[in-house]
Amino acid sequence: MEQIYYIYDGEKNGWIESSETWVKDDIENFNIEFVSDGTAEISTDNIGMYKNNAYSKRLLAYINLDYAARHDGYRTAVARWRVQFYREQRTAIIYADCYNVRVSITLKSFPGIFDVEYIHNIESFKNSPRQYSLRLDYGKWKYTAIPAKSHQAESGGNTFNYRYDWTEPEFDFSVEIPSVVVARVMSFMEVLATEEFGFKPVVPQNMPGNLLLKYYVQYPLDVGVGYYVDMLGYDFANKVLRKTDSNFELVCDYLGLPKTAGLKKAYHENALALAYCWFLKEIGIDDLNIWKYFYDGKFLMGTSLTRLGIDRSGEMYRKAGGSWRCWWSTRGLWDKERYDEYIARDKDKYNTRYIGWHLLYTWLLEKWGVQRTGEILSDVLKNTDYDKYDCFVMWLNDYCDGDFPEEFVQAIYRSGFSREAHDIRNELYMQAYNRKALEMKKIEFKLTRGELAREEETALGTIKVARSGNDLFLISENMHNCVFRIYTEKAQKKRCTIY
């Protein structure tokens, strides 16, 4: 058995392989500091001192704070990765040594919805190490994930560990398996594949590491087909041929796509390409010259095929939901109480509306036709400009709200999802916000005698109660906080009092 250790390097800001003796110690014996891309309880100036510090046996436990910003609460920080290779058994096991962490998010400033700053407060539980493992049995075509021992159930006097797929939401570290770990495991698996088939199978270039390992074990000759098995279900899985190095024609037949040379090349580079092309064909974009702009749709659509509106029978479906929750939760601003109020206010509207990506694209098609729609959407794919993508998100949310400002629509028509259209929509948003702010400043709070009686002079200063929305507006202006935006309506409804 061969065992390899990986620790987080503060200077390189990434995971590295380490063969030093101290790194192999029990995880309980280490001093732990928490870090996320150089942002942590320790400063970036001092982070280098923790690299390979054998004397203090100190490890950096990695937290993805970008992810945590959207998921306030308990997270998992990975302090060390380990990989074990069992050559004779044709098995690789990946271990993640972790700690529980609670991340709370505080808004530092909120000048506008696109200029949010956060403060991350990290509360660690250093006495609660846990271990997760992923077992890859290449010869048995098995892929088994086991969470920490605390994730257990009892039945009939026996204790069982829950088992998940590492690609499922229920099995979530908030970090991907590091690329250096994936590469090392893949090198081991590729040797096994070469021995079995006489050649090294080709894999898509941009598949996430967790999925790559999963599909390489389950479908070693045609890794990309794993996407379609997950998407289309059991019936399709029974048609997959393990003894061929490409299921391209099989997938095309199932989805009703042409078997062109360009599409075949795209499939081998990015297994999701056929799903994107099927999606485009279903909504009416059947021009092959436009499909080529969508072969890599990760930037626009992510890696989740469900976002396309595809179910396991290969048909379109409409996904019920509300855009407001999605819009705010992606920025770490989701307030459940406020969301419930929002839905209750337009209950009938939200019970009857549906959201599906195919509906959004259909809107573009109806307005501008196939050619212009392809040009507009492909422009988003070809650019990584934040303003352009954010402009696309603005359009998506306007569509879901059923409210398109004409100036915004015309700007998209002129220049697609662009900085011009982004700035126009942002200005319209700020105008609407300012109009609402004027009304909010006029709100007078109904205060009780008890609340008024708490006003007093102290040695440290005067304690006063906010009597109106304008009082909260002045506080926000002077102290650069968001108390006016968040608490004015709550104070009006007697859900809080601000002193």
C-alpha cells in the first residue's frame, strides 16, 4: 500500500504533496489555523510561517469563504488530504481530515446591490476532527463515499454509516477535491485502465474532479457518458456499451442529434456539449453554425444539467420557484423572513409562475429570432467580463419578475449583455431604490412609553430611539451601514426598535 499526504501551503495558496514525517501524525495532535485563499483568522503577512512548521505541528485548514458567503452556517474545513493506493486490489481511497466551522456573515457596506462587502466571522471547533473517505474500486466498477462517523444511523442494534455520492448536495465539504489530488489519483487509475484495455481512455478536458473520478471508475472507456446516465436515468444506463471507447453515436441517437464531425470533437472535449446542443434544438435553435458557440456552456449554464430544464425522460420541464430568493441568496443576503413576506404579498402570482432556462431563451427567440439570439448568448460565453455576466443575471431576474424596463430591453438589443446594458439597468435600479427610499424616510414609527423611557444620558453619551425612517437614513449615512435599508420596514411593523 502506498500513502501520500497533502497539506495547504500558505505561501503558494494551494495544496501541495508533503512527505515530511511530522505531517503523518494523528490529526488530533496538530495546531489548526483556518484559511481561505489568504483570508482567515490569521493575516496574510504571517501565513507563510505556518508552512511545514514541524516544531509546532501546525496545519492550515481550508474553508471556501466564497461558498460560505452564500451558505451562512456550519461548514467543513479540510486540514489534510490523504490518498492510499492498493495496487493488487486495484483500489484507491481518498481521505479528507476535517473540522467543523461555523461561518457567520456580516455586511460591511451596501452602497448598491452590486457593491456588497462582507466580514466573515469564523468560529472553530478544533476538538471535533472528523474524516470523510471516497473509495474507488476500479476492478469492481464501484464508487463509494463514506461521511464522518457522526453521520450514522442505528437499526436492529447495528450502527451504519450513511453513504453518499461525493457529487450529491448531501455530501458537501464546501470545497472540491484539490486538482493535485485528482491528478495523482487519475495517474494511478490510468495505469490500471491501460493494463485492462491496452490504451489510456480519453477524458473530457473540463470535467470537475469529483465527477471525473466517479465516471472514470463507472464508465472507464467513455467517461463523458456518465453525465447522460445521471441525466437520463436507468433506461439509458442499460444501453451504454462498456466495450466501446465512444458512445457518441448512441447519445446522438437517443437525443436525436446529427452525428457531425464537429459535434463529435466537441463531445470528446466537453461531454456536456451534446446536452447543450439538444437543449438548443428543443427551443428552436437548430442552426449547426450557432451550436458551435455553445459547446462549452459552463460559464452560462454551470455544470448542472437540471438548469437546462431536462428531466430523466429527456423532455423539457418547467421548474416552479421564485427569482427573488435565488437573486439574494447568491449574494449571501437571503433573509427568510423578508422572503416569506415577499411571497405572501404576491401569493397568487408566485403560485402560478414557472422558471425554466428554456423559457428565458424562448423570450429572446420570439423577440429577435435565431441568429440574433445566438449572437447575444454566445457573446456571454466568449467573455469572462463580470459586468456582462451580471447583465445576463439582471435580465434573468427581470424575466422572472415579468418586468422589463424598455430602456434595458433596447440596450440588450443594441449591444447584447454588455457593460452599456448593465449600467443602464443598474441606474434604473438605483432610481427605483431612491424613489422607495424617499417614501421610507417619511415613515414615522409608533413608539410605546417603555421604548421612549429608555432614552437617557450616560457617561458615554446619549441613548436615543429612532423615531422615523429618516432617523435610520441619517444613521446609515453617518455610520456607513445598512440599518436604513434593512430595518425601516421592520421598525414600522414593530418587529424591532432601533436605539
